[in-house]
Amino acid sequence: FKQKTAYEIRLSLVGSEMCIRDSRYNGQELLIPIREISQTGINVSGERDKTVLSRYGFQQEDIKRIPGVAGDSLKAIQTVPGVVIGVPIGVLPTVFTNVGNSITGNPYSNSERGDLSLRGGGTRQNQFYFDGFPLPYAFHLGNQSSVLNNNLIRSFDVYSGSFPSRYGFATGGIIAIEGTDKVEDNRTIVNVNFFLSDIYNQTKLLPSLSMITSGRKNYPNFVLLQAYPAGIPEDAKFAEYQDFQWKLIWDLDLDHRITVQTFGTRDRQAYTKQQASYERGGEDPRPPTGLDRGFRTDAMRYVWKGKTFRNSISYSRTSFNEFFEVRVTNPLTAENIFGLQNRTRDYLSFVEQRFEWELIEEHLKFESGLQMRSRETNLKGENISSTNRLFADIFNDLLNSSAQFRSVIDGDRIRYQETGGYAEFQGRWNGFRFTPGGRVDSYSGSREVNLSPRVTGGYVIESTKTSFLAGHGIHYNSPVSVEQLSQKSGNPNLFMERSEHNSIGIQQEFVNGWSVKVEAFRNIFQNVIVADNFITDPYAPNNLSLIHISEPTRLRRISYAVFCLK
């Protein structure tokens, strides 16, 4: 090498794909064991700087060895200790889940934040990221499949405890997914099976310009109805989905890069065979409840990388669209007892400026950033129908007794902005690890500003590869549901939800990549808004089914704690 600095090393063997390693050269002899070369060409740069406490990191080569993922990389998330899967499919729309709770008692938990619960947090208290951009949800309806192509996923991390200061807007946990960001050769992968087909393509258009494209479509309705209709259960629900991802990577020079990408999905739950037989002689295979939803994210990032620093500016806009339909008919007469359609549109804009600076080589690193989010949600009831005379009285009673139900019918909208700033130091010295940091979050709804201190640390005995770990963090998240923030049925002045995560643990590494980690944690959740029909002091004057204490515009602290040793 010509000078002492950071280098990116590429190795290639006959019959193997390119191996990429980042290393800092100080005049020493570099030794890279051949056994570490990955068959998938995964870039592992930055893994050393990530915290070990309450984080479960997966590389593509590790995921292949995990039982139960059925070839779907992101399903490895469901194998992480402390992760609980909610009810994936119900009969309610994403927004206004509590309207249906009072009628059916069955929540539609696969909301626009997913359906996973991490260490006692709610399903809407987590945040998914793909390449640093907000990801509305990671799995299709019913957890059939992830919304990202397997070949596109490079690695992902699940933070279930005190997560780094960069991540905000969540009190439960963070799922950060990293996609492929280098194209070394042209490649196309096509998979076709009985119910599903997908394609992945990566192309090096120019030495400095690369493109990645992938897509997937499943078709159980078409196959089963054409190939073996007699084998379909009478009450089976069909859910079909499709997704796509596209990324353009432009290296302006060695220090500057621009990436442009878009990704999205569509999920549709149609009607059952039995209902179709009653209504249309079997021509329309749909259940009494129909759902058509999807999202699309358009994003762009500019990266400037120097010898000791890295600066990036990112922007994304996500549109979430959901059409929900419920229709109840008399199976004997086909009379339309009740029909309702609802459409929800959600728009999320995200801007981030991130700066990383290596102050003391191999010992001290500083990271800071600014983040802004703006969100608008609109919903409106459509095509309300009924030919049953008795239902008119029931419908009018619902309108008069439930502000939430009236808001669904009349339409509703919320708007709010969130701003966050963070700073964090990462220190390493003679086996000691210390990462102090914090972030400041502001929320336009309650006009509050909150400070979130976070710290993790530990000591590593290099001779035995034994690590002692501890961490503490405060996290805030604004209310995410229309029924919570609506002026018609909720309270736009609600405070942000708050959580406190405390963890302590020990990790022992063995040969061949094996390790054992034991953690004890205590999570405290405060200012939580949950459905509870026995609470008589609601969080809003027009809503008697959700928690709010004392004044309608000021939330008194409510908390619960989760303890675990695993």
C-alpha cells in the first residue's frame, strides 16, 4: 500500500464470489483467513462499532442456518428471544382498530408498524428501517412472506433493549435492515414455484453506475381455483401479495456517492368460496371482509466520505393506502344487512442528516445527526349500504354513542411533525467499551421537547472472548393512531409515550462463530394509551374505551414494567 490509511480489500477465489473487507493499514502485515470468505459477498464493515447488548445481528450466511425461516430472511426476526408475534389477520382496518374491538373483540394487529411485540412493547411501538429509511411494515398479510427480496437483504439488526441514539420515534424496539449497496458483477436470479414467483437482477451499467431490481408476486387464488377448486376449504381466506424494489447506485468518485431507490408492496385479502356461493354462485371468491392495502417509498441519499469522517443527507417520502370493506349478508336470502367501505391514506416525509467522525483512530468515534418527520393521515367512509329496516336503528345508535365510529363515517384527518437531534460517542480502550449519548425529540401535537439519555458499556476479556455488558436508555414515541389524536374522537394534545430500558448481561464467544449470551432486562412503559373497556376516566371526552387519566388535555403518568432473565 502507498500510504497508511483505510482500505477496502476485495478477494476472489475460483468458484467463490467476491469477498469484501474493510481494514485500516498502519504498516502491519494483513492476514485475512480464507475460511471467512462468504459465499454471498456480504460486506461486514461497521459491525465492530455496533453494540452487542440487546442487539441480535444477522448476516445472510447466518440466516441460512436458522430453522423455521423457510427461505425467508426476515422471518429470522421471529426467532429472536423476546419477540412475540401478534394476530396477523383480523377483520379491522389499520386505523381505528378500537371501533372493531367493541364489535368483534378481534384486533387487526398487522398495522402500518407491523405486528411484532418486542420485550413487552406494543406492536405500534416499534420502528422498521430499510437502508435507514422508514419501512411501514416488514411482512405481508398473515406473515406469509417479508416485503423485501431475499437476495436484496445484506443484513439486519434487532434492537430490543436500549438502542443507539440515532434511532428514535419508537419505545419498543428497532428493526434495522440493510440492503445490498455494491454490485461487483451482473447477476439475475429467478425463482418460480406453484404459488409464488420472484426475480432479482443486479447490473453494473458503468464502472461507477449500478442498478438493482427485484420483484415478487404470489397467485394462490388463480392456481387453486383453476387446478383444484374442490380442495379449497369453504371458509378459507385468500390473501395475495406483490412487492418490488429498485435501487440506483452512482459513485461520483471515491469519496462521493448518490443512491436513488424505491420500494413498495400491495396486499389484498379477497372473499371466501362459501360467501361467493351464497352471493354470486361461486364466481367471486372473497370473504365477508375485504382488504386492499399497500405502500410505496421513494428515497434518495447523498454520501460524502473522507479519511476520518462520513457525512450523509437522506430524504424519503412514503405513501400508505388502504381500502377496507366489510359486508354482512343473510346467507339464506342474500339480503344486504350492512355494508361499509373505508379508505385510509397516510403520508410520511423523512429527512436525516448524519455525521460520523473518527476522533482517535481505533479508540474514539463521534456520531451526530438531525432528523425530521412530517405525517398526515386521512380516512373516509364510503358506500354505506343496508336493505335491512332493523339495522337503521343500530346504525344510528352507533353514530350517537361512538365518536370513533362517526369519525370513520364522516371522515377524519390528523397532521403532526416530529424533530429529533442526537449525539453519541463510541469509546474503546484495553477491553473497555463505553458509548454515552442522547437525543432530543420534539412533537408538534403536545408541543413538548424531551431529552433521552442513553448509555451502554462493558468489558471484554480478549483472551477468553468473554464480554460483560450493561445499558440504560430513555425512549419517546408520539401517538400513532388517528383515534388517539383526532379532534373528533380523540385528543390532539396527548403527550408522547415514554419507555425506560435497562439491561445487563454476559456473552461468551466460542470457535467457529458460536456464542452464548444471557441478559436480564427491566423495561418500564409510561404514558401508554391502550384499549380498556373498564376504565371510566378516558383519555378523551368522547371516547370511553381508552385510557386517559385526569385532565382531558394532560396525561397523568401510567406505567408498567416487564422483567425477564433469559
